[in-house]
Amino acid sequence: MTSQPPALPLTKAAFDHPPTALGHQHLVIKRWAWLVVVVSLAAASAYVCASQPLSKSIGFILVNLVVFPLMLFATLLALRRTRRVADILRTYPWRAYPCEYPHRSTESPKVIMIRFANDYTPVLRFTPFSVHLAQKQNLHPDMIWFVGDPRYGGVVSPVGGHFPVRVVLESMDQTVPDSTPEDDSLAERAGLVRNGRVRTT
């Protein structure tokens, strides 16, 4: 006998749902922890380079000058994106939709297909990092909680709202559903659209 999915929270915004707020807090903590790890590794590497003669460490220094700035940039960018996730969660309530996870090669970014309407089932890509969302404490892999605008993406979580992850449309070429001026205003307020341009990160 399969368990019934929990009811959607009766809140104006997803962020008011305690498991969601806690899930977002865990996301922020993980990204801060990763930043600490990257900075610590960079400092340790700099110490090792400084303690060796230049002739022995020049190759190591060059590798560090390429690798660590890229890692630091990616980590800071991911940490900054947690604010965008929070903005979306503070703007929209959770909605439940049927979904599926298309199989792809291991190198491809992970995606999810959400059936927002009978004639609109876009493919959305997890960002900034790929996530095996179907395996994340997910008792109902055929359903997804979504917050955002189906035209532009938003945030998804396994049923329960405990693991929020940013998603964007993989392709903007498909026909999108009709909208109202209120929908457009909410999308701007949530940061899904900025100055008429869709934000794909």
C-alpha cells in the first residue's frame, strides 16, 4: 500500500512552510561550507608553494592560479544564487504537479519534465549543479512540488518541500501558456525575469 502524499501547505508563500525554510537553510549552510573548504584548500596550497623553492613549485603555482579562482568563482556564484531561490520561495506558494525524470547520459545535466497542463510539459534543468532529485528523500517520484512561473522556471522539491532546488527551462523555443499582467509582475518580483529578460540561472 502506497502512502498518500502530504497536503500542500496553506501558506501564501512556500518560504512560510517550515520544512521549506529549513531545507533552504541547509542549502545555504552547505554552500558556505563548500566556500570554507575551497578557501582552506587555497590557503594550504599557497603555504605549500611558499615553503618550497620556486624552481620546484612553479608548476604547482600555475595550476593553483587556474584551478582555485575558478572554484572560488563557482562557489561564490552558487552561494549568491541561494538568494534567488529564497526570492522565488517568498513570492509563490507550492503547487503539486505530475513529473518524470528523463534518462540521459551521465555527462548530461540532470533534468525533470513537469506536466503543468495537458499541452505543456517542459523540460527543466537543475541549476547551478545537477541533482539526482528523484533519489533525495523522495517517496513520491511521480509528483513534484513546484514554486515559480511555468513559463520561466522556479524552484522544485520532492513532495513535502524539504529539498528546494532551482530549475530553469532547458529550451525557450517551446510555446508557453498564456499569462496575466499579475503573472508578469510576480515573475519580475521573484527575479525570474529582469528588465524583460528571462534569467536562466
